[in-house]
Amino acid sequence: MVKWTFKYITVYPPKNVLDIGIRNGASTNLIRKHFPTNTIYGIDCSSTAVEEARKRNRDDVIIKQEKIEETDLPTNFLNWYLLPKRIFIGKNWINPFLK
């Protein structure tokens, strides 16, 4: 899914990316490799997933254990949200979940 998404990024290039439900961090790692200078965030509610994702990703990837509806990430800096099997561009879709 992440590789498929990259073809749209040239149309809507992101500055910041939030990867939701990162599991073992494989998708987050691909995003980081594709955008080495962008800010990449990854969240998952599973402590096991977060632990695995931190092992797989560089230190500059911000990985947090939390639910999307409880996140403290502000909306004004997020450009891309990646969810399993879906892609949402822009902040309007996720605003109800963010403070």
C-alpha cells in the first residue's frame, strides 16, 4: 500500500507524514527511506508494535504508543495520514480525532 501511495506524492508532496497503525514499522521505514528529510510520525496502540517499529526505524522517526483519538499531535502540521488500505490527504478527515 505504501509503495502504491508514492505515485500520488508527487502531486501532493508531504512535509509531515503520520503513519497510523504502524505494526512492526515496515511501512514507516519505507516512508522514511522515500522522504529522508521530512518529519515522519508513527503511532500504534500496541506496545509490542511500537517496540518493534522503534527497532526497525531510525531515531529521527517519531514513534508513539497511543490511540488516534487520544493523540496529542497538533493538526496544523500534518499533511499525510496513512492507514491500512486507505490514504487520506489533508487534515480535514482526521481533525475530529486530534486536539
